Amino acid sequence: MTEKIKKVRTAIDGVLLLYKPLGISSTQALGRAKWLLGALKAGHTGTLDPLADGLLPLCFGHATKLAHDLLDADKTYEARVVLGQSTTTGDAEGEVVFSSDTVVTRAQWDATVMQFVGDILQIPPMYSALKKDGKPLYEYARAGVELEREARAVRILKLETISFDYPNVVMSVTCSKGTYIRTLAQDMGEALGVGAHLSGLRRTAVGDLQLADALTLEQLETMTEAGRITSLLPLDALLQSLPEVRLDDVQAARFVQGQRLKISLVDTDSIRVYRRDQLIGVASISGHTLSPTKVLMTALPS
């Protein structure tokens, strides 16, 4: 009997842009990547459903402290919509509950979908991971229980129709966190009077991070361990939209101890903080006072 070799895990810092395929959960994809890299600490930046594929940024080591910033980031999806049928789940996995033979024209589609650009209200779907009394809504839905849900405000920043071949439509949606694309498709179908559901969903961007730069699990598997490490992006890849400030050694030592600093910069909610070329945290500035909000280390390397 061959003895299984235990993989040695090490402290690794960085960000991996992973393509998550269909059929596996975000947690499964993270577990596989974490094992391949031999990382001690890892986390993902927002769940991507098993029935969706696309970009899943993974954070390792100190990057996990910055993962929340990506949870709040805008996201872009490529959605495949089928018009003329609504389903129980809002996607192709559900049972058809409404259908229509009415044919929608491209002009009708264009006029209707533009109503959904901007700030809108969405009622979260029953088939979602939102919890009621400690239990996910999808568990109630599977038991045939429909619960009342409050509408939530979300923002559709950009909506572009990639192709229209009725009843099949492909669109690109850039939206705020908490947006349900299934619900968006359903609401569009309802507004058109013909019903609609998703037949496919791919996440193509999270903030400034792009699917085009992602690696597959198969690509990771063929790399050497050293190659996998070099494929990681630096910690500040998660914060490229933020302004930056660079501190001298004395200021940086005070910063990593959580101390506030007087600084001649304009007020901002979030700013990247560096010591030389090394990211050491995130801060806010108010009244020329820089206050640490996230510190990545408690002591500076020499």
C-alpha cells in the first residue's frame, strides 16, 4: 500500500485570478488551488454559483485581509437569456411556470432593457443563499415554501446587448454587489410580457480584474510549484482603484502599530499605504490625519 505524502504548506501572499468552471462550487475551486499552491491561508472574494463559470479571484496570506474590498467591487457578467419562458428558479434548472408565443422584436427589447439601467429595486429570489431564521432561502424553496422578501436597492451601471436572436439573447451586465442576474432576466421578461430565464452566466470581471487574465485549474496543475507562485499577482492588485501614499521608515513603523499620522493630503475614505515599494495596509484620511483601517503586518521587515 502506497503511503500518501502530506503536502507541506507555506505562508504565501498574493492574488490568483482563477477561471472557475461549471459544475463545481467556489469553495471546491479554492480548495484545489490552495492545495496546488501549498498555501497555509486562502479565501475567495465572493461566491460564484456552481451553475455559473468565470472569474474567481482567490486571496492568499495577507491578501485575505483585503478580500472584503473585492466583495464590495462592481462585477461584470455575460448572461445568456431565453425569452418566452419563466421558470421556478430563474434559470434552466427550474420547471417552466409561464410561457408565451409572442415574439419580441429587437427594438422592443432595446427600449425595455434600458429601463433597468441605473438604480433599481430587486426582490431576492427564493433560490438564493440569503438566510431567514438561520436557514438559506433555497432550503425553504425546495420544501415548497414561499417567503416574503424585501426589495433591495442595486445598481446596473452598464447593460449592453451582445447578440439578439429571439428567443435567445446574450447581454453584458456591469452591476453593484448584491445584484441577482437571474432576477434581472426575470424582471426584464415580465416587463416585456413574455417571461424569461437564464440559460447561462459567466463572470468576466471583478472590479478592475479581468477573466482574460485568469488561469484554469488544469493550467495550474501542469505548472511547477515555483511557476504557480510566480503566477500570483501582488497584494495591491486588489486595490488599483485607490489612491496611494508612501511613508518613510519612521512613519511606516508607527502605521503598522496602528498609530495615526499627520499628513498633508486631502480627505479620502480609502488610500493604499506603502513603505518604499511594499504595501503595508489601507487607511482613511480626515482632517490631515491618516488613520489605519487595515494593517497587513505588525512589524516591518528589515
